[in-house]
Amino acid sequence: MSAIATVDCDVLVVGAGPAGLAAAGAAARAGAGVVVLDDNAGPGGQIWRGAGAGVAAPDARAAAPWLDALEHPRVQPLAGARLFAQPAPGLALAETPAGPLAVRHVRAVLCPGARELFLPFPGWTLPGVAGAGGLSALVKSGTPVAGQRVVVAGSGPLLFAVARELKRHGARVLLIAEQAPRGRVARFAAGLWRWPAKLADALAHRAALAGVPYRTGSWPVEALGGEALAAVRVSDGRRVREIPCDRLACGFGLVPNAEPARLFGCAIAAGGAVATGARQETSVPGVFAAGEAAGIAGLEAALAEGAIAGLAAAGAGEIPAGPRRARERARAFGAAIARAFALRDDLRALARPETVVCRCEDVTRGALADQPGWRAAKLHTRCGMGPCQGRVCGPAAEFLFGWGAESVRPPAFPVRLESLAAAGEVPPGGTEGP
Amino acid sequence: MSGSPSPDALVVGAGIVGAACAWELARAGVRVSVLEAGLPGGGATAAGMGHVVVLDDNEPEFRLAKLSHELWSALAPELPAGAEFTRPGTLWVAADGEELDAAARRAAAYDSRGVAAELLDARQLAEAEPELRDGLAGGLLVRDDAVVYPPCVVPWLLDGARRAGAQVDAGRRVAAIEGRAVRCADGGRREAAWVVLATGAWAPELVPGLPVRRRKGHLVVTDRYPGFVRHQLVELGYLKSAHGTGSESVAFNVQPRPSGQLLVGSSRQLGVDDDAIDHRLLSRMLRRALEYLPGLARRHALRAWTGFRAATPDGQPLIGPWPGHDGLLLATGHEGLGITTAFGTAWLVADMVLGRPSPLPREPYLPARLAGSAP
Ligand SMILES: Cc1cc2nc3c(=O)[nH]c(=O)nc-3n(C[C@H](O)[C@H](O)[C@H](O)COP(=O)(O)OP(=O)(O)OC[C@H]3O[C@@H](n4cnc5c(N)ncnc54)[C@H](O)[C@@H]3O)c2cc1C
Ligand SMILES: Cc1cc2nc3c(=O)[nH]c(=O)nc-3n(C[C@H](O)[C@H](O)[C@H](O)COP(=O)(O)OP(=O)(O)OC[C@H]3O[C@@H](n4cnc5c(N)ncnc54)[C@H](O)[C@@H]3O)c2cc1C
């Protein structure tokens, strides 16, 4: 009855970012047949996207050895393929431009990465205001910013990477506004010697961003403009400054993409990351998770976790000490970031009653304030019910109101009805346990 | 103070049925307390399609649905915007000559009982709904059938009940019914002259042996495609699916929401207790919809979910006393029609509490008819 394209493999890897590439390479070298799905046109994930296609990404050299994993004879990369359902254990459904695709697998490694936390403030929906990482991705793929005045605001080291990318493409970065207080940022910087690669990154950012003001203890309170952004108001808790600009790039840290893991039935840890053990195993036998989806700790953690998960999924016995040590070091870095760049309470007060929180369904903060929880909010205000399925407003509402996320139902992403219809028509394949 | 004190009632469950009962009783002067385990309107009421449809498969079903439809219509101007009350009408689609004959008989029957209905031939059907596939025989258009968004009606009804003096306790689960009292899971006990049991498909948990079974249904909602369909579209074979007793069935049933989104149904499944998506059945359901609306194939589905209907052996709801339980009134067993029939049900319940006559015969709905029959 299976009318749809079907592939079989030992190990399914979801996501071709650093974690997924490391997992695919490790699993293939350990002898497993691997299929790698990624919903983008090219591999590389958030940092290395475009590096393989000859685009002059600064990280191309670092990315190359990892991208090589996709050349391994036992690895089959599938670009533009988005996982949306798991109709049965050992069977994953992806949507591709050519139609639905079934991947029968014995084990799975979930590496879907993270997304930016975007907090609502008055004016955030104006054209010209964008997610920091989102804008940086747009710029990498050709959106012109040369000569434009840009303010970068939010929190965390990502702001530097984004500012640098914008500057490299000719933007005039007027300010980097970091919400974390000066003391915490200074302590974090002083501790960077423990991660020489990160220290080198930081110094390189600093050199590249010479002349761009970096202000700690500062955050955007309002974006101003009629049709489009004209200025941003930035507060330092005492004074508010108005800065005329063409673009505002905002990012308040990262949130794990836990949807694929929820779809597979994996337990989620406090903080929203997929819960994993020493071998990157999740609560579901045969399913592993690695990278930012399993905890926000940056590139090195993603690479180490991916390698461990790939080995474990391929059935390797011992996990070598190298990646285990790298993982611990990188996670310590992630913890240091979480401490230094914890979000201040002031940010919860930015949205006014009339400020839109859910953009898809036009739901304001005022409409949400009376709701007892996320489910009630969804049912009574339609918050999070639009095409983005709460991916943007969900984490924002969690931050604003302390609501917990809800379970994920298939399809995990909007898919064509014919794809969803196909999901029940493929016989399950691999059923072997771990 | 003179005379006997006004009666009081505990309404257990705040889905659309319990909320309508509380609202009706409170406005009639009854002192009402509502006990709801979870989120009001978060049960089957949140999972349903919200099609307010005057079904006519049999006389009792038709009477209760028609009365309820009139009550919905009377209320429509007062409903909050979020209730999204619209009247797209129902277009029953006939696939072949046989179904069209059945449609003609139903058109005549509707007409004779004061429900505006007209028969469409193949060309008129295609004009009314250009996205329907070619080769269909025609249709039956019931103009006044409506569509609502029930999760927003429930809080509105509860607010109305509160204004009339009712007390609403959300997050309080009832653990047992003890005569004219209930014991809550948190240990509290409440007494009242009447206990109205409106816990939908969960009713047998509190009254063991009640002939109510869970009938699971799936629904899918799409992205916004304004104008893609204009009426609630239902295949004429739907009644067979809805009233059949088989363990599993699907039928083509698509509803345009005011947002431009489409709700795609429907499936029925007995003997399944978990609420997970059943991909095999979901596929059958979607294939059925795609047979009628081929253009849906490339439209995007945003989400799928399931819900449980409270099914009774004879397809009629259970409204009234349950033999052997003094003071207990059942208001459950509404299967796939409880959004529609909530207000008629509430009316009957209030009549029973207040000792008033009812505008329609109660017998077909009285639970006693099924006492002794296995669930
Ligand atoms: C917007 C953004 C920008 C960033 N920019 C930088 C930067 O400039 N410099 C830096 O050092 N770090 C950056 N980071 C952090 C960076 O993501 C991590 O350090 C590292 O890349 C994490 O690797 P990963 O493999 O876990 O996830 P990712 O690199 O995010 O890779 C996950 C991949 O999985 C895909 N995917 C997700 N869900 C599905 C699905 N259902 N089906 C198929 N594929 C799916 C994603 O599209 C993505 O390609 C950024 C993060 C974000 C969110
Ligand atoms: C897929 C699907 C589509 C449907 N489409 C339609 C349609 O188009 N038109 C239509 O008219 N009908 C439709 N229905 C049927 C309709 O949804 C139901 O008949 C109606 O919602 C029943 O309402 P209720 O209040 O009886 O039950 P529910 O809404 O289930 O309410 C019962 C309440 O009782 C509470 N409860 C349970 N146990 C306890 C306890 N021990 N203590 C306290 N509280 C408790 C629950 O939390 C719940 O809130 C559909 C149903 C489904 C599943």
C-alpha cells in the first residue's frame, strides 16, 4: 500500500547542523547506514549554513571537515526534508519538495537545534525589526544591509556574531545593547580563559567590532515608526535614549527546538531541553538527542554530543574519553552563559496591554493576562494557533507568564494534507530495540 | 422568609452541556455550584467542530436539535465575538443518484417541519462549491445551520451563570456522587437537592454501569484559505457513519471557519481510550476528504487532534434521572451533537429541577429507557 517514497537506514539523524553532522559522521564510521534530514536547502545548521555551497562564510574552514561526513558512502543526506510525524516507532515522516518521504530506521538521533527567544515590546512587529539570528541568516543569503543603520539588542554572545556579520556586509552598527548587567558580563569575560577557543572568538569579535559601542545593562523598550521602523528607544534603567535607525535586530537568547523529540515521545527536562543521559540517550529507547535541542551550550557542545550520540546510535560500546571531556567543558561554558545572561525582570514589563504577543493570531498581552495557562490561552484567545504553532509566542508567553509548554501533536510543522494522509499508509520498518 | 427554599443544584462538569445547564438553572433562580476538574470547555467541547446542525435522522434527534438551534439563534446577537457564530449553512453532498433521492426525501421532510432546505442539482452544486470534484449528483442545502467556536461560549455562559449567583469551581474534580451530595477529590463534600452530571464521555467514572462509551474522533485544521469552501460540507453518508454501530468509520465533513481556516473531519472509533493520533485512521479520514475536495491535497494542515464523544446504545442523549440514584440528573450521551443540543438539554434539565412542563416530549431522552442495558 505504500505509495510514497521510502528509505531504510540504521540511524536516522534529524538536523544537519554541527550536532547532526557530527552524529552522522560518527555513526557512519562505526558502520551504520545513515540518513540525514534537514529542512534547509543546504547543510550546516545555524552557523555553517551556506559554508558548503561555496559562499564565503567565515567559518567555512572550521565547517569543512564536519561537512565531509555527508560525503561518506554510508551517509545519505536529504536536504529540504522536514520531519513532521512519527506514525510508529522506527518510522519517521518528512515532507520534501517532491512529496512526503518515509524513513524507516532502527535508531534516531535528534539534532534540530534551537531558535531565538523573541520578547514582545511595543513596536516589535514593525517592518525593520527582526530576530538577530534571523537577520544574520537573511544577510548571509543576500538581503542587502550596506549603509543601513542597525541597532543590535537583546542578550548573549550571539549579539556579537550577528553584529559582526552585519558589519561585514556594510551595515553601520550603531549600538549593541546587552540587557545583562555590567558586573555579570565582566565576570563572564574574565572567566573566558577556561575556553581558549571562545576567548579567541571573543577577541576576534572585539577586533572586528572596533568602534561599535557595546552597552551592558541596556535593553530596547520600544520600536518607533509609522509604516516601518524609524527609531528604537533603549533604556538603561535610569534613562531612555532614542536612536534613529533602519533596522533593529533582537535576540534574547536561545530556546531548544524540542518539537521533534516531543513527537517521538521523549521526556523534556526543566528549561525545555530534551532530557538526555551519558550516551545522549533520551527517555525513549533507541532515540538519542544532541546539540542545542538537548541544552544550549554552543558549537563545541553540539559537536561533542553529536559524536557521542552517533556512536551510541551505531551501537558502539565504549564512548571514548575525548568527546566526553569536550562535552563537559563545553557544557560548563553553556552554564556560564546561562548565568551571565539570565534575563532581567524588567523585560517582562515591556509589552503593554495592547502589544501583540501572538503575531499569527493578533493576540495582545491584555487578552492573555487573565488566562490561567497556555492551554486556556490557546482555547480562549487562539494564541499560538496560527501557522507558526506557537514557536515564537510560546517561549515568549512562557517568559512573560510562566506557563509551561504543551504536548506536540502531529504534524509538528504545517504540511500538505496529502503528506499527512500518507503518514498512515506506510508499514513500519525497523523495530529492533536499543 | 416564606415557602420552601429555592432548590439548589451541583453541576458536575463544565463542558458546553454543563455550562448551558448552569446558565439556564441560575437564570431560573436555582442556586448553582459548578464543579469542573480541568479547564471549563476543555473536554470534548474543545475538540468538536462546533457545527450547529439540525440533524433529522429520527424524530427525537430532530426535535432536540431544532429546539436547540432556535435557542442558539436567539442567543446569537448576545454571544461574544470570540464565539464566532456564523451561518454558512450545511450542504449535504450527494455522490450518486441514490444519495440524491435520499436528499430529496430529506428536503421534503425538512420543508414540512419548517426548516429551510433546498435541493441542488449537479450544476448548482458545482456553482455553490467549485472546489468539489466533478461528477457529484447534487446536494441538499440547509441554509440556517450555524457554526460556532464552543471554547469561547463556555466561559461566557459561566460568566452569565455567575452573574445570576452561581459559583464556579474550576480545577475541582469530583471523586464520587453520594446521594444528594458529591465528594471532591480534594476531600471536600457538597450537598444539594440536585446533582446534574455533565461529565460527557467520562460519566461512567462517577456512575458505574452507565451505558455511555467513548467514541474517539479526529479533526484536522488547515491554514487560512478564505473562500475555498463556503458551506459546511458533509457527505450524505455521514448519518450512516454517525449512527452506525460499527467499531470504526470515517466521513467527509469540512467546515469553513470565519478565519478562513478549514476544519476537516470526521472519524469515529469505539473501544480506544488513548487520545493519541491514530495515523492509519487519520489517513482514511483525509483520503475521504480529498476524494470530495481534491484541491485540499496541496493545502497545509496546521494541526490534528482527537476528542471523545459520549455514545449511547440507541444514539439518543441521557437527560433526566437515573433509576436508583435519588437527586441525580444525567446530562450526557450527546455523541457528535452536543454542541448543537446543549441548550435544549439545559432547558429540559431546568424543567425537571423546577417541576415545569417541557416544550417537547422527554421520554426519548430519559435514561430509564436504557437502565439494565450493558454499556
Ligand atoms: C538564529 C540562530 C543564529 C545563530 N547564529 C550563530 C552564530 O552566528 N555563531 C555561533 O557561534 N552560533 C550561532 N548560533 C548558535 C548555534 O546554533 C549553535 O552553536 C550550534 O550551531 C548548534 O548546533 P545544532 O546542530 O545543535 O543546531 P543547528 O545548527 O540549529 O542545526 C539544526 C538543524 O536542524 C534543522 N531542523 C530543525 N527541525 C527540523 C525538522 N523537524 N526536520 C528537519 N530538519 C530540522 C534546522 O533547520 C537546522 O538546520 C545561532 C543559533 C540560532 C538559533
Ligand atoms: C471530533 C469531534 C467533532 C464534533 N463535532 C461536533 C459538531 O460539529 N457539532 C456538535 O454539535 N457536536 C460535535 N461534537 C460533539 C460535541 O463536542 C460533544 O457532544 C459536546 O462537546 C459534549 O459536551 P459535554 O459538556 O457533554 O462534554 P465535555 O465537553 O467533554 O465536558 C465534560 C467536562 O466534564 C469534566 N469532568 C470529567 N470528569 C469530571 C469529574 N470527575 N469532576 C469534575 N469534572 C469532570 C471534564 O473536564 C469536561 O470539561 C464533536 C465531537 C468530537 C469528538
